[in-house]
Amino acid sequence: MDTRRVLVIGNLTIDDVVRPDGTVRMASPGGNVVYAALAARLWNPEVRIVTRRGDDLPGEILEVLRRLGVDTSGVRTIDGPTVRNWVVYEEDGRRRWLYRTPPERSREVAVQPGDILGGWLAGDPPPVVHVAAMPLTAAAGIVEHVRAHAPGALITLDTHEDWADPEAVVELAVRTDVFLPSREELTALAGYDDPPRAAAELRRRGVRAVVVKLGAEGALIDAEGLPGVRVAAYPVDVADTTGAGDTFCGAVAAALAAGLPLPDAVRRGAASAAWAVERFGSLALADLDPETARR
Ligand code: ADP
């Protein structure tokens, strides 16, 4: 099977990081969509990022993407500031937000279906489209648009911590090919913390394939012929878990684009995420050369 192109769609943010010792560094520039695109590029030569940036975005972020060979022609520049957050790392590695850009501004800079140009969805075979973590109505708009313009596209969907309407989430998930919730988001969705049971329940409600991200416990797949299959995480020393889920999802999407069966794609996701959590700063992946990293 031909390798399919990958579109990674989502919202760009700059997360300034305050370390436990009080020092500040811009370790997480880009947010979900950037980490997912970098991870996808590790496994696929044709990755385009579709997002919006403010006019103050440090050029180095796009430079990092371009250097790795991610196509940045889908990045639109909008007047005004880029979405910015301040995050503190506690001793146990957990994150706490000190400041977040007001929601009205975040909505202005949010990616829109119209940002996806028609040609990007064309082709035979049609692309794999990864919808990175974003607000629910925005994600629904993107999925709707992709389904309407490229019925054969394979859509992977990550969840977002602010999703609050379980019915609407399931409605959206059934329109995608692979749904990739984190354990926390699956628990919020189901109302109980039991990933195998919750994933099976989603399948009964029509979701084609569910891949639950379970942090250091790896991942759980529930799909046709793969009921409750576990994929182990790679044992690594954790430096920083920012972007683990995004990295995982981007790698899974790219592996599916290369025609890998779902369990193998999930193993690639786990390997890529392990590499990222071992290092401080989510752009750690950018230090990898895609040509050599795969070996
Ligand atoms: P999210 O950021 O969406 O909550 P997770 O924390 O579950 O996602 O991480 C996504 C994936 O990253 C996991 O499925 C696992 O493969 C990998 N991962 C996360 N934390 C660790 C860890 N401590 N050690 C090894 N792999 C990890």
C-alpha cells in the first residue's frame, strides 16, 4: 500500500515553562499540534501542519518544523498575539497553569475548516488527517469538513481536557476512524475509571477503534478483532511528560498512513512518546533526524 500523506490540524500555543527550581524557559513552544506534527514527521516524509499563529510567534518554532521537513504552508498568520500559557512543573512532574490566554483570543486564533485548502485533502489514496487536541466544537467542525471533502480520509482524533459534553464527544468520535482519549478524558466521558470497560462501551456505541493512552502503563486498544489489547510503555526515566500524548498520537497517525496495522502503529506511538518523556522540553523530538531516528 502507498504511504498516505498526513495532515496534522490543531491550535498553536506557546507554553512558557517554570521549572521546580524557579527558572523559566520556553520549553514547549507550539503545543499539541506542533508536537503531533513533529512526531508524525519521524515516521512519514509528507506531513503538513495546518494551524494559525499570532504575528508575534518566534520564527524559530516554524524553523524547527521546516528543518525537520514538515510542510508549514498551512500555517496562517493572524494579527495580534499567539496563544500563550505559563505552566509550572511540580516536583512530581505534574503541570499547573499560572496564566492562560483568555478564551476569546484563543477562539480567534483557532484553526478553522476554511484553513484546509481543497488540494490538501485530495489524492489517491486520500490523506490521514490527525485532529490534535482542541476545543470540542472546533474539532467537530474540522471532522465535518474533512468527511465532506475527503470521504476516504482516515481521521485520528485526540481528546482535549476541556471537553465536557459526553454525548457530543461520542457523536464526534463515531465519525472518526481512530479515537485516542487519555485515561483522564475517557474517565470523564464514561463517568468511571475503568479503561477496558469504557473503551468497550464506546465501541458498542459505534466508535470504530479506541486507543486509550495510559501514561506509564502504555496504551489499550479496542477495535475490530482487537478487544482490549494492551501495548506496554517503554520503561524510561521521566524528565518531562509535556506533549507525550500529542507525540503518541502523531506517531500513530503517521504509522497508520504507512499502512501499519493498529497494534504496530500504537507501538510506534509508545516508542516516540517514550523518547519525548525522557527529555525536558517537547521540542526534544526536533533534535532527531527523521532519517536516522527510525533505526
Ligand atoms: P496524555 O498526555 O494524553 O495524557 P499519556 O500521559 O497517557 O498521554 O501518554 C501518552 C503515551 O506516552 C502513553 O500511552 C505511553 O506510551 C507514553 N508515556 C507517557 N508517560 C510515560 C512514561 N512515564 N514512561 C513511558 N512512556 C510514557
